[in-house]
Amino acid sequence: MPDDSIRPLITARSISPAPTFPTRDTFDTMDLAGDNVVRKGKLSWVVALSYAIDWIILIAVGVVGYILGHITPNKRPFALDDRNISFPYAEQETVPVWLAVVISVMCPIVIIAVICLVFVPGSTVPRGTPKSLIWQRKLWELHQGWLGLALSVMAAWIITNGMKNLFGKPRPDLLDRCQPDMENLKDYIIGGLLRLNSSLTPGHILGPGTLVSPNICTNPDKAVLDDGFRSYPSGHSSSASAGLVYLSLFIASKFAITIPFFSTSGSSADHETTAAAFPSRTRIPSVKVSGPDSYELSNRSPSALTNSIEDPALLSKGVTATNRKIAAVRRQAAAPPLYLLLVAIIPFFASVYIAGSRWWDFRHHAFDILFGYLIGLVGAIFAFRYYHLPISRGAGWAWGPRSHDKAFWAGVGSYSYATSRTRGTYRSGDEEEALGAPIEPYGRGSGMSSVAPVAPRKGGSQGMDARDEDTSYTGALGNDHSPEPHAR
């Protein structure tokens, strides 16, 4: 005999009003964890100020680097019989400083601007996306591209100039710059094996390896003489690799130029969804895409566009219809066209040429060139990954902006500067702002959306059992995918 003791409890719960959730506008200004007012999903002045300070810091670093390049460096003693510093001083350089700045800095600035303004956000933008949103993405990618370039170049700039002054290594053409005082040679000897021959003019040295003080130099041009002790590391090499290698990485990222790889995420379709320009817009039926659950608009003709389709049975699990398709391993990737590879690698070749020119101009020793190039290379890779997603998995995008709560500080226990400090969720991004559709007030993936409550079935609570109660609550939470929806 069934136990009817629980029947009043079921009835009481069944006739209670369904839970209501705040509207989109209300939720955007409330913190569910503490009922505190929070910012809307737009770039606040606090976040803008944090990035402005980033630029100020980089400018200050550049100023310090410039000052370091014009102060008197340490000057290492040298030997007059050292063949490694006996090369002629070439007044005409293959790549002078002004041309190196144009190629390594100005050209990347212009090319990054053209790529961001012309090719971003690409073919993944669904039809109907507001132009203002597209331009916001263009300008953000441009800002991040320039910011990464500035970080790469300024880091190499200050490190190189600081090391030049610290070590004071003679250049290969130092003796020609120095114009040593041979008449008073003996007065400048500070080390080495000395063997004086009395048959020679006093002060002349027969012993190899005798070191003399830099004060032996008589060249009246102080700038030329001081520059003769700035061989290590090569500034041309570090600046060229910092700017041009960064540009190669940027081009490869934006044009998807990478070595084909096998995806281990379990679904290439799911990655294609998250890599789209505005992923949230491809999840609503009113948005037109190039095919069912296709987010890359290879065919933009209206006849080729269909509604985005999701499998209702799998919706609550976040699985789309395309996720159930099985693709051959060999069809998951393909080699990009070689002309694109050539476009991406040209800046790298230009940096190698600039670095190599310092060898045949007798401006640097081989190790100075290699080490300088390594400084710029490390800086370029670090700066690119600091502001951009990985080339092979990032689909060419830069990281998004910091959250309002963590614009200046995150603290221990926080793993991301993009999340809210109180709720631990990601800020409302530009994808959600473009939708105008209900959001999930309890966080993404919770399955609880802001929908109207489900009205009780006709007849009130009479005859409603526990199964009916569970179904009604499921409908109120927006997860009811039964063939016959409740009356609303």
C-alpha cells in the first residue's frame, strides 16, 4: 500500500511559484555572490587605465634604453697586437641605424595595422553581427599586436644597451677608431708579459699579449671612440630579431600558418566553434551560418546559409550534432600554401640579413651577433605569447582584456586576470553583448537561463505526482527538451 504521508509535501511544493531569475540588465549590474553592483561587460575606465600604464612603462623603458646608449660605457683593456680588433673602420654601414629602425620597428607597425584592419576578424563572423562589434575586435587585435611588438622591442633595447655599457667589449675595428698613442706606449701598459728590448726605441713591446689601458686612444671624436667599446651584444641583431621575428609570428598566427598537427582535444568541430570570432552568435537559431553547425563562412552566398542547429537531446550536455561525427585523422589538418609560408618567413630572413651585415661591416664579433639575436628572439617569442594565443591552437586571436576587478592586481589563488574576483566567472565578452539573448545568471554551463517561469498545469496540483513536479522544475530551469513542452 503506497505511503500517502508525502502527498501533502508534494502538493505544497507543486503549487508554489516557480523560481524567477533576474533579467539580463539586472544581472549585469548585480553580483549574485554578494549582491554587490558590478560593471557591465564593457571595457571600463579602470581596465583602460591599466593598459595606458602598460604603454607608459614601455615608453619609460625606451627612454632609459636611449640614455644607456649615450653614456660612456665601461672600457675593457685590449692588446695592440690583437688581430680580432684590427679591422678597418667602415664609415658607411650596410644597414645604418635609421634603416634598421625602419625595417625592424616601423614596418612591423604598418604591417600589423594592415592585417588587423583588413583581415580581422575573418570569415568566422556570422551574418548580422553589428559593424561596431567587428570594429571593436579589429581595434583590440591592433592594440594587442602593437603592445606585443612594443614589449618585444623595448625589452631587447634596454637589455642590449645595458649589457653593452656593462661589459665594454672592444669592436673588431677598435684599433682604427682608437688611434693609440704609440710614443708613450709604455705609460699605458697595465698587464701581460713584458719583454723590453734595449736595442729598440724605449716603450716598444716584443712580448705578445701585453694589455694597454683604453686611455691610450687619442681619437678626438668621443662618440665614435665610445661606440668602439659597445660590441657585446649586437644591438642591430637584437632589435631586428625582436621586431621581425615577432612580425613573423604575428603573420603566422593571423593566417593560420603552422605545421599540421593532430588534435588531441577529442573533437575538431568543438574547437572550431570556440575559435570562431563570435562563438555565442552561432548558438542561436536566428543566426545564419554556412552550414549546420559550421562556423567558417567559406561560402557567403545566401543560398548556402542555413540556421545553426543543435541537437535538443544533447543540448543539456553541451554537445552539438557535429560533435557526433567521426573524422579521419588525416583529414583533421593540411599543410598551408607555401606562398603563405614565404610571406610569414620573409621578416625572419630580413632579421638574419641585418644581423649578418654587422659581421661584414666589422662592427661585431660572431658571438656578439649570435647572442644579440638570441636576446631578441627570446623577447619576441615571450611578447607574442604574452598577448596572443598559441599559433597552433589559438586561431589567430589575441587574449581578451583584463577584468574590471583584476585590472591591476589578482592576488594569490587567482589563475586568470580575465575572471571576476567575487564570482569567479568570465566577464561578459563582446560575443554575449552582441546577442541580446537570455544569459545564464548562475554562470556559463549551469543550464539555468533567464526564462519565464512555467505556469502550473490546468487543474492545479490535483493529481500531480513527483514526476510531474520534477518536470515542471526542469522546464523552469530551461532544460526541458521533451517533445511536448509545458503550457506557458
